[in-house]
Amino acid sequence: MTFSKENLPPKVIRTKEMLIGALLRAPAYAIHRRIIRDLNAAGFKELSLPHMAVFRYPSPDGERPSVLAERAGMSKQAMNRLLGSLEELGYLVRSDAPDEGRARIVHFTKRGHASYAKAIEILRDIERDWVAVLGPRNFAKLKEILFRVWESPLIR
């Protein structure tokens, strides 16, 4: 018997067996998809999921491309391609860093600032949705635990 996508049994995911990487990755990816979908609906139609590597906390405004690449876990070349596409789309500009030789600095344009502000609004909507599903106490506990992780040596 040959197997194809059509006749493979559905993959059963046992959530109780999932490891921390998947448990954190799935919600983060869902949040990124929602941000892009809602940004597109708000008129920022050119933005796509890969741009989330730039449009993440903290803001890329005033940062060097190498810092953004490190934050995103990608090569400088890949980050510069993303920055180039965002520059062509009118979301940011790169300029020479004062007194730093060949270093470049990323700055939002007016459109870039508007899209980043809208992304923050979308994130607040997402948090309200999570509170509605998880309940205020559970959501507060989730954020408390994530803040502890953020401030711990676990993510360094």
C-alpha cells in the first residue's frame, strides 16, 4: 500500500506529552499570525509573517541591524534582506550611525510608527481575548510566570 496525504491516519497530538518548546511556540506563532492578519486588515497589507522578526518587542526603532538579527536568531544577511523589504515598502529607513564607522541604524518612518502602534493595539485585543478564555486570575498567573521566566537566567 502506498501512502499519500489523503490516506495517512490523522496525527494524534497528546497535549499532556508536549514539551515546553511546543507549548510556548504554538501560542507565540498564533499571536504573530493574528497581528499580521489584523495589520493587513487595518491597511498595512504588505506586511507578512516574516516581518514579525523585525516588528517584535522591543521596538526596532533606533537599533542596529546586527542587534535585530541577534534578537531574531537569524543571520545579519537575512535580517538585512527583511529590513530592505520593509524599507522598500516605506516602513523604515536605515542611516549611518553617528560616530560609529560603517554601522547603520534602523528608524521607523511615519508609516512604520503607525503600524507598530497598531500592533500594540492588536496585542491589547489579544490579551483581552486570552483573559476571556482563561479567566482573569489564570491570565494574571500566566503573565506572572512568564515575567519570572523573562527575568531569570533561563532565557539568557
